[in-house]
Amino acid sequence: MGLGDMLGKGKDALGDEEKTDQLLDKGQQAAGDRFSGQEDKIQQGRDAIDDRIGDGGQQQDGQQQ
């Protein structure tokens, strides 16, 4: 598998809301395990990432960011 193949798979994953949510949930859990007491900040970070990539990088008006 070449770099181009890996990039293509990454772009495909970013376009799938369910997959991105699963990955973000796993990351949030891992961060919570590592940094106890920071759950609010971890949730804020997860939400910010989800807002950015959760819709495939599309803005409200449909333009690519």
C-alpha cells in the first residue's frame, strides 16, 4: 500500500460521519484515561474536531473549507 492509497482511505473515512464519530469516541476515551480530571477540556476538543471534520469539511453553505 502506497502513500496515495493511505491518503485515499483517510479521505474516505473523513467522509463517513459514523466512522469519524467512532474514532473520536475512542480518542476521547483514551485521553480521559490518560488525563483524568480534564473531561470537560477533552469533550470540548472532541466537539471542535467533530465540528471541523464530522461533515466532511463542508461549511454550512456547501463550500469546501
